[in-house]
Amino acid sequence: MTDENFDQLATLDALGLLSADEAACYRRLLRHAGGDDAIADSDFSRNVASLMALAIDPVAPPAEARQRILGAIGSSAPLDESLPEKSRTIRAGEGRWYRQPADGIDVMPLSVDQERGIATIMLRIAPGAILPAHDHRGAEESYVVSGSCRIGSVSLKQGDFHHVDAGQHHGTVVSDEGCTLLLVVDVNDYLAA
């Protein structure tokens, strides 16, 4: 494989455009070529590409381009024009999970609002995984979508909500059975993670 082909794979992986099989093959090649450091660099690049994509304001295509695209895909269903121009939907099963440095911790970015300074993300914690204690610049709001966890001395189960004020120290997050959290965090805290 040439360096150019490898670079193309790295770009497609960073943008989340590889199929699951292609991504697994790429990761095997990456591990063979550079070991765990190469995997960590690839994960970092993927996270940066995701954040960059979320930070870009969408631009409406010219009307004629829109019509050509709709005609090319044979869409008979009209677009819902009642939705606000800057809306975005991520359906169940869509989105991409990104592995984090702590074992068993994955993040799916949903939205980054630079204007309000917040990021909305999903955090998935595998059974027995530990997210180390950390400090917050801004506030953090957590909602337990599934499973249960402990944040410091606070036990949370499905349907529970937890808020941490800006400037606070956040205890270790542990999940015995695994859990998924919906988080709204300060964008700088998210970018620093």
C-alpha cells in the first residue's frame, strides 16, 4: 500500500466515511504500521474532524443545485419546509461513537454551539469502566439515558439528572453495569477532554 492510499484511508476514517469492515481493516493496518500510538493518533484525528464538522455552519446550496440533487436521488417525498433552516436531526442508530483515552469510555458528539459555548454529547461507559475525576470550567448537566453510574458519591440510575456548577471538581465516574449519559457541557471542557 502506498503512502498516498494510506493517507486517503486516514482521511476517510477521520471523516467517519469508512464502513465498519473498512474501518476494522484500516485499524489493523494502522496497528501493524505504528502500534498503539498510531491508533491513538487516528482516534485524535477522528475527534478533531468531528468537532470541525460540527463547528461549520451549513451553507444552503443554490436552488438549481438543490433541484438537480433531489432529481438525481429520485426523491418523491417533499422536504419539510417547516423545519428551521439551521436544524439538524440525528436518528437512533446514526451518529458515530469515538473511543476515548480511558478504557471503556466512548463519546458521540451531537451538537457544538459555539455561540452559546456548549456541546451536547452522548457518553457511553462500559461495565466496570472508570472516567477519572476532573475539573470543570463550565457547568455540566447529565441525564442517565440507560444503565446506572456513580459520579463521586452520587448514585444515578436511568432517568436521573445531575448538574455540576462551573468551576467544580467532578468525582470519578464509575458504572458497574454500564450506562449511557446525555451531557450538556461547556464547549471548552469538551474540547479539552
